[in-house]
Amino acid sequence: MSTLDRAHAVLRVTADLVILTVRKGAMHVLVIERGNEPFHGMLALPGGFLRADETLEEAAGRELAEETGLDGGRLYLEQLRSYSDMERDPRGRVVTVAYLALAPDLPIPTAGTDARAARWEPVEKIMAAGLAFDHGRILADAIERARAKLEYTTLATAFCGDSFTVSELQDVYEAVWGVSLDRRNFNRKVTHAAGFIEPTGQKRQSAAGRPAVLYRRGPAATLSPPMLRATIDRNVD
Amino acid sequence: MSTLDRAHAVLRVTADLVILTVRKGAMHVLVIERGNEPFHGMLALPGGFLRADETLEEAAGRELAEETGLDGGRLYLEQLRSYSDMERDPRGRVVTVAYLALAPDLPIPTAGTDARAARWEPVEKIMAAGLAFDHGRILADAIERARAKLEYTTLATAFCGDSFTVSELQDVYEAVWGVSLDRRNFNRKVTHAAGFIEPTGQKRQSAAGRPAVLYRRGPAATLSPPMLRATIDRNVD
DNA sequence: TCAATAGTGTCTGTGAGACACTATATC
DNA sequence: GATATAGTGTCTCACAGACACTATTGA
């Protein structure tokens, strides 16, 4: 315990969250308006310091529950990566471990127990306007991770509710990737991929048109062959 | 600076390294024999505490240079993930950020400036025998990451030298995945994938047989379509 | 019956898997 | 020429992309 070499940095660690959802055809991120210095009044990612009696996963889950009012156990949550640049926090040396959470389109994020103003904002707008600290970079990394994961995992369903239609699932892919997909090929792909989605036997009636069959998440975690994000760069020999 | 809430953990951070290579048809990992308590005499992953004046990436690169004698700039190095379980280090609260490095079959890892006994060991043997701390789990995560990355990136070449034959590249895939691949299909795949490998125009003579054409790394970072790891689980309707 | 959304079928081209022969070196 | 390794060609099947028609609801 006293083997502490004086060259070793002694520091604080935060768990910050990139909580993504899809609403109205666009990817949104949960941001808070900072009530304290530094960056008072600016938008930032939710997060907080790691406490002495919890792991990073517990801290991330705690922040998730505080900011969204949801119990973190129901949302998909994975570690993104760590950030340790010297100058990233004006308060001193802080290492941040960022987490990526994927959520269905929640009614509205409750303001949270610490009464910070949390709200959904389109990622496009946020990426253009910027965030406090190096949170813009963290958000960019999270978006790229989410885009990649939609290719080779079944995680797109994490953006949907417990039951969902094929159209809703396609909306997720189109919003996250920013592309449009062929409805017929998409339907064939997701219904033929083993364990991706399962019919519930129920249907849902939208405003107009034929009712859509409802599906739930299947047991598979990965998609093989993957869903292809875009037209592949073809070799030209 | 004095806004430190007493609930916040103040702790030390280490950067630990999983350095993988392929030699004699098997994946190997660089391990050190611990000279101090705790876990004196046991094998562990190389690593060390983050210093006050460096980032995690710099700490990882520094450890890499110290342990292998190579300048880290020449090796592939990526962040793996963070580990923060309460009981993972008997000395107290330590959060570790693990890094994954891929190296060609180095002549021999020099003992390093801190004179710790560093050596290559087959991952299979190490996974069976265990490691100090939670390094066994970190190694398992690193291996799974490496296996996955070989599918959809061109990282296999990081295990090879500056120039290499198709056979050597195939040996990498077979060692990392623990499978055997068809030579003819493998050759077609890697030579037709845009930007994966480029012929150098030279050849290399092995002990016997026809000389093999030498290749170098191409500009592509990702493989699409990916290299398939195994026979795909087919849907049975 | 019209508008709106859901669902299905076919054709084609790329590419992976299975498989056998030819080429070029050393001994 | 025997042995060892390198390199290539063909067939088939899975599946992605392009594309148009049918089905089922409410207004």
C-alpha cells in the first residue's frame, strides 16, 4: 500500500455515457446541460466519478438509471474505450471510461435524480455544435462503434421495443447508417438470418395500411453473414 | 481542484499489455515472471502504472518498448478495454486499461530495461495454467478480439514481417483461429481482396520447393467481404 | 376505390467451399 | 526423377442487389 512510487499518477476516474436512440428517423443522443463549471451551460454527455465502492460497470449503470430513469439492466450497455489525454478536463487529471448504451425511443428522459436537464438531441446537430470536454470525440467514437456493430451483430433490436415490426427495424438501420435500404431485400435478410428475430404471432395496426407482423429479439447475438452497410468498394483490376 | 467529493475513488491506473505473436504454428503471448509480491514468481502480463505526465497510450507504448526492446511505433497497438473489479489487485484499488499488441515473430524478447524475465509462451498453455491477478481473463478477451479482427480487418499482416508469403499469412490465420484452411481458396481470397496485400516483385526460397512470391501490406484496413472464420451455422427451417 | 403500408418472387452476379492438376525449386 | 512447396482453374451453391406485383387495412 505504501509501495506508491511518486511517479505514479493518482487520479479520479469517470464513467461517461453515450446513450443513443432512434426517433423520427434520426439517431439521437442523450445530453445534459451542465450546471457547474467548467463548461457551465454547455452540453455534455452524462457521467460521473467512479466511487470507491463500485466498479466501472456499476457506475455506468448507476448514471444510466439516474439520467434516464430506466433501470440499466434493461438497456444494452457496453464499454466503449478509455480517454486519458492530459488536458481533457480543466479540473485536473481525469481518466474517463466511456460506455455505449442503446435504447428504444423512450417516452421522455426524466430529468434524473440530480435534476440536471437531460434531453434527446439529434447526433447530427450535436456533432456540428460540439460538446464540453472531449465529449465530441467520444460521441464520434460511439457512433462509429454503433454503426459497425449493426453490421455483424443483432444489436439493432436494442433500439426497438420488446416487440417491433420489420419496418421499424429497417428504420433503425437507415437512421444509424444514414442510408436507405431496399425493403424487400431487408425483409428477406432479417427473416432468414437464424435467431435474429422471431414472430410473436401478433400484428400491429398503424395509422393506415395492412397490419404488420410483430417480432421479438431472437437468441442470436451475431449476424453471419453480416448485414452489409453499403455497396462494397469493388476491386477494379 | 478541491471539489473532490469524498465518495469519489482516488486510485491508480495501470496500462497492461497483451502482446501476441505467431510462432511455430501457434499463438504465443509475452509474459513476465513476477519478481515482487503479490503473486511473486507467477506469470503475468507486462504492464505498469500510469505516470502523472503521460497518457494511457504513452504508458502502453513505453511498457511495450521496455518489455520487448522494440519501439512501440512499429507494432500494432490498440486499446482493448478497462477492468475495474474491486478485488482484482490485492494492493488496493487499481483500474487497468488493457492494450492489445500484435507482433511478428521477434528474434527473442530482450529481458527489458527492468530486467524482468520476459518470454513467449503458447497461449494455450498459459490459458490452462493461469496468470496472476485477473490477467487470465484479460488474455481471453484479447484473444477473442484478435480472432474477431482477423475476420473483417487486414490485421493478420501485423503478425508478419515487412514482407511475407501467402503461406505465412495463412499460417497466421490457422494459428490464431485454430483451424485449417484450404490453400487454394485462401490464396484466391487474399490476392483478390482490394488493398490487402501487394506483391513486392521479389521471391523467397525456403528449404525446398518452388520459391514463393513475397508480398507487403496493402493500404486497406478492412476486409469486405470479411474472411470467414468457420463454416457458417446454417438456418434449418 | 383509393391511399397507404405489408409482404412475397425472380433474375443475376459475386464470391466462398470443395476439389486436382501444373510449376519450380532442392536433393 | 523424387520430393517439397507454390500457384492456378472449375464447378456448385449461398446470398446480396435490383426490381414489380399482390395483400390487407382504413378513409
